Amino acid sequence: MKAIVVREYGEPEVMRLEEVEIPEPVGKQVLVKLNAIGVNPVDTYLRTGLYAYVPQLPYTPGKDAAGVIEKCGPEVTKFEPGERVYTAGSISGTYAEYTLCDESQIGRLPDNISFEEGACIWTPYATSYRALFQKARCIEGETVLIHGASGGVGSAAIQWAKWFGLRVFATAGSQEGLEHVLKLGADKAFNHSDEDHFSDIREASEQGVDVIIEMLANVNLERDFEAIARFGRIVIVGSRGSLMFTPRQLMTKDITVFGMSLFNALANDLAEIHREIYEGLADGRLKPVVGKKFSLAEAPAAHHAIIEQKALGKIILIP
């Protein structure tokens, strides 16, 4: 099969398309023939070798994808060959024509969801659900500010928030992005390229927002306190550097700041997320947003795009 292989850490160009053996499932493993593959910002961090968790070389990137089960190991009890699934992790990596997963790393894909949409599910929807409900403990009627809401995680967060009765403020960096988040259901949209957008958010929310989902903490965190209410919660989902920070701002409003990584979610938390995802997809309340599409061989271009360009939805690879 064809697969992307990383043999050294570095820029996107270290990813090379190679011919490798199709893995054979054993025990509780399943082999999935992939129809579409999701690209996430974390994939780019891992590739550099500078992330908190460093994959052992050589490796195939990716954990989000969708396809059909080809084979099951002899101890698999929850799935059968021929079932449509999305992946929520991978043993062998998903930037490939086939991927090997533990049966705990896949979820059933409802018939109303395409494979391309299925490749957009796990990291965006699991990350945003965990941030909103397992970390910030959002409750109906609260106001949440979602930074960078036009991307994969932000788009998913808007859908979750509206489903659970939250008032949603969203930021984006272009007119197209602003229109996109409003179409998804955001109550108000703000251009984060505007220097005064934090003041505008504060004014629109009257007392400040209750929760902030922070996608780029190194840029925004110091100013988030301008827009947040007393006793508010900030969940840091992403950061690409360091920043100068004044701890007294936490004290002044009794703010709680959570750091989170999906890697740290416990088994019962993951099981809850899978259940909520399936229910939301099946009844149409969740609808993954497919962004730009690249071929598997164009994985380096996809990595450049996800970091360097303004995203609408989730970037995917087609094997």
C-alpha cells in the first residue's frame, strides 16, 4: 500500500510517499481501508519533533480518517468487516491507504455522513466537546467565545455549543470566515484581525463572556481577560509559542484557566465523547465541515496550508 512515511523530524517536506506492507490485524485490532484522511494542526507539531510527545521514527502521521473495515483480529467483538467507521487514533498512522487500529480507536459512521465528512470527526469534535463540557463544564444559557471558529475545531465547537443551548460568539480572520461561522449558528461574529475586537466582544456580552475556547493562547491569552466575565473559564486548546502574562488578571476576576490535550482523556471520557458524537451525527445536529482536499502525495502542501492559510473547515487527504 502507499503511505506517508516520516524518517526525520523537520519541515513538511520530510513527509515522503512510500510503498509499505499492509499491516495484519491481531488480537483486538482492526484493519480499515481508508476513503478519506483528516489533517490536524497537531500532526504538524508532531512532525517537527518539538512537541511534548514525540513519535518514534520512522512513522506514518495521522489519527483521523474514515473508511470500511477490511479485516478484524480474532479477539474483536464490537465490529465486523464491511462496517463504515471513523478512526479516533491509529496504531500504524492514517496518512495511508490502510490503517491498523485497536477496536477502541474506531467509531461507527452513520449512513448520513460521507467518508470525507467522517475524516473530519474525531480530533475536532472530541477536542471541542472535551473543552466545552469536560473541562469548562458549560451549562445552558451561558455565553462562550470561540476563537478561530472557522477552522475544524472551531466549527465543531459552534455546533456542540448550539446543540446544548449556549450563546455563541465566534471570531474569524476574513469576511468569508465570518460568514461561515454565522452560517454554522454563531450568534455574533468578530474579526480577530481588528485590534478592537476584544472591546467589541465585551460590549456585546454586557458583563463579559462566561467561557473562552482559546485556539492560539500565545497571541490572545493576555487580552482574553478584557472580554471575560468574573468567575469565567478559559480553556487553552492550542498555542504556538510563549507570551508575557500578568497573573494578577486571574486574581482580579477569579478566572480559571484550563490546559487540555485530547491525549490525556481517560477511557470513560472518550467513551462519553463517542456516544455523543454518534447521536449528534445520526440526528443531524452535528455536520462536519470539509475544507480543502489534497491527494495523499500532497501531504506536505496540506501541512503548509493548515498552518499558513486561513482555514474554513477541516483539510483532508484522499488516498
